[in-house]
Amino acid sequence: MDFVDDSNTIMGLAVEASPNGMVLTDQQGIIVMVNSAIETMFGYQRSELLECSIEQLVPERYRPRHPQLRGGYFTRPQARAMGQGRDLFARHKDGHEFPVEIGLNPIHTHRGTLVLASIVDITERYRAQEMMRLAVEAAPNGMLLTDVHGTIVMANTMATRQFGYPREQLVGANISLLIPERNRQHHPQLHQAYMQKPISRAMGAGRDLNARHRDGREFPVEIGLNPITTQDGLMILASVVDITERKKQEQKLKASLEEKEVMLSEIHHRVKNNLQIIDSLLGMQLDNLTDDRARTLIEESRNRVRSMAIIHQTLYQSRDLSEVDMAGVVNSIVNHLAHSFGVPSQTAVQVKVETDELLLPLETSIPLGLVLNELVANALEHAFPAGHSGEILVQLQQCPDGKLALTVADDGIGLPHDFHRDDSLGLRLVEALSDQLEADLSINHSNPTRFHLQWQPGE
């Protein structure tokens, strides 16, 4: 056997051993050689294919053009994939079609130039791709599949509606087409950073994202990124949600909340004004009273009204109407009471305030402010008779266990030995308000005199 025969034998063995279907044809499309994989793939016996036309394996709808395409190949034969960019199908003996990939390789022999076609049945891959295509197409969100360079290779109907482009204008275009012009210069850098660590995540977390419609307008979007490994390499599937309506609803809700906050602020302002009117009316009543006991009771009532007015004034001036700055309230109430009882002119008595920065709801702040008013007023009025000196300590703190504690203590003369809580309207109020706060109230009668409330916020 000469060298050519050896070469033919070796090639024949290689063709037969190939896992892919292999068909060798001449320039007229006559089949010269097939391997067993072709028999399995197409359902023919080898004898049924040899010396027959290759068009026998081509779907009937493609047969009229196939000789022309074959002739075009032989004008410039080279190793390449057949039908690049097109879906290729072959025809089984029973008539059904199946998707294939075909590689063409020219072989120069004594019979002239032949072409060896390597055929791969990609039915399973095609089914998987078709399932993915159908899933993407049926998605309620815009879906865009891009390659590593950002070129769009697939777009579903929802994406064409969102962006206003027909599918044929999206596929093949770069994804930057859909990005607002002011953001395009930064996109390649962001794209490159994502490709270095491609993971499933939301795009632009923490930022407001906008997309660009075909007509140039922008609209707000949320985008999810998912890397997908395919036969063609890494792809990125982007899920695009148009959140225009959600943003409109958020704006409406924000405007509504702002309107309600203005209304609530005005209500607190009017409540404060009404309380001041009550305070003025009580003051006018004092001018008509000569009984010292009656005057004392009216003055105590005025202090309670003023304490509530301070809380509403604080809310009116606050940006957050749901919570009260209790540190400011405590200092305002204590300062008001100190001036009311003339402490600034009595240098022998000092009032010390220690308070954490606490924001408390209104339903807690009002009873707490009234308790503070009663306890501080009681200390200022009774703890230091004329000529006595000392200190009043007011503390509002958050304990390590999360509870809140209010302490009003003084080093004055202490409570009388025959003291009963029922003897004082103020202390009865303190007990009632403590119950409202669900607070534990403890009293130390002297050395120092101390009232201590402790409660769990939110309970």
C-alpha cells in the first residue's frame, strides 16, 4: 500500500472514530464517506448514503438553495463553521428535522477538493435554549441577555415595550444604548468591575437607576444581574423593572405624609396656644383670689398646664412629630419651675439636670412630663424652707437593661414621718401617671429624699 493509500486509511479510521457525524462529499455534493455516527444520527444505513447527494440530508425547504451555497463554498474552500449566525437543521430518514452545528473542512485528494463536514446534533442544547427563551419571553419584566462585551444577544417582548425599540434593533446593539447619556462614560468601568466578580445581585444597590427610552426620555428602573454560563461563554441576564408607577405612588405618599405632618404640627401649635389661654385664664383667676390655699392650687394647675404646653411646643418645633425630644422637655420644664419658684434669686438652692438624649412617643412624653412637673415642683416648694440650702437632682436615663428611669432627688428636710401619699393631690397624680406608664415607683423619705420611676419603653 502506497503513502496515499495509507493516508486514506488513516483518515478513514479517524473519521470512523469521531464522536461527531462525519460526511465527506465532492464538489457535486456526492457523499463519498460517512461514519457510523451519521448512520445513528440520520437513521440511514451507510449503503443508503454512499454515492447519494448530500441534499438527501437537507430539509426540503432548504434544498433549492443548497447547491448554490455549496458552489459558493468551493470557490473559496476553507475551514469554517457553516451558516454562521443562522439556525441550521438536518433531515432524518423519517422526515423529522433536528438542529445541528456543522463545521466544514476542505481536503485535497487525487479526486480533487473534497469537503469534510462535521455534524453535531444539538437537539438537547436547542431544547434548553428554547426553554430559556420561552421563560425569558414570558417574564413579566424586561429581560436582556448580553455577552461579556455588553452586546445584547436576546431581548424579550417586555424589554421592547419598555425601551420602545423593535427587537431587531436591540439584538446586536450595545447595552449602553439603553443608558442615559450622562451615565454612559462611567458604564464601561462599572461593567468591567462586575465581570471581574460576576454574581447574582441588584445593580446599583443604594442608588437610583434610570434607563433611556428610544424617544430620549428617562424612566426609573430596578435591575437584577445574573451571570449565566453558556456554550458561547459567560452571559449576563439583566432583569429590568420599570418602577415609574411605584415612584409616582411614593411621591404621592410622601406628599400626603408631609401634608399630614404640617397638619399635625399645626394641631400641636394650636393645642399649645389653647393651653396658654388656659394658663392666662388661671392667671386672671389668681388676681381675684385672696385665699392662700386656693392660690396655691391654682398655681399648681398652671404649672401642669405649662408642662403640657412645653411638650406640644417641642413637637411643633420638631421635624419628627412621632417622637418628643425628652432631654429638651426636661430642661424646659425644670427651668420654667425654677423661675416660677424664684430659684435663680435663691442661690442657696441649686437644680442639677442629667438626662440622656431620648426620643419618646407622645403617649409616654405627656404623663412623664406631668410626673416631672409634680416631683420638681414639690421639691422646690417643700424641701428647702427659708434659709435652707441644698441641691435638687433630676435624672432621666436609659438603664443598661434597656429600661428608662426618672429620678428626682433632693437633700432637703425630707418627707414628714406621718406622710401618706393620699395626703397630696400631686403625689396621687404621680401614682396615677406611673400606672399609666406601667412604671415601678419607689420613694425614699429622706437623706436624700428620692422619687424613682423605672419602666420598660414600649410596654
